[in-house]
Amino acid sequence: MATLTRRTLIRDYAAAIAAQDGLAEAPPVEKLVPIIVERFITTDRAFQAPVHRAPPAVPHEPPPHSRQSPPSREREGDQPTIAGSE
């Protein structure tokens, strides 16, 4: 029974798409998926958010202030003190 209901719903959906788009007949079921996905993407508010409209980020080096500084012994000019070498 569930399968019959799904088929009926899909056919009804195809008929609704035909009516909205002014088509003479409903699109075949196998052509519904691209139509459904396209409509979803164009109406999905989260997908339309500015983050999705921005061009892809170009890989780059992080700004110098965001890099971790090396441990104090590795900083330029810092040398470990060896006992007896002072």
C-alpha cells in the first residue's frame, strides 16, 4: 500500500510541476529528480547565504600574528646555556 501511495504522490507532484510551469503534460518520473533538486537549491535560504555566494577561498599563508611562536629556546638569538660555558 505504501508503494502505491508513493507513486500517486510522485505523479501528483509531477502534475503540479506541469501546472506551475505551464507544461502540456507532467514530466516523466525519472526526470523529476533534477527538477526537484534544482527547485530545492534555488529556494534554500541557507544555501543562498553570503558564504555560499562568495568566490572560493584561495589558499594562503596565515597572517604573521596568527602563527604560533616557537618555544623560547628556538627563538632567534636564544641559545641554551651549558653549565661551565659562561
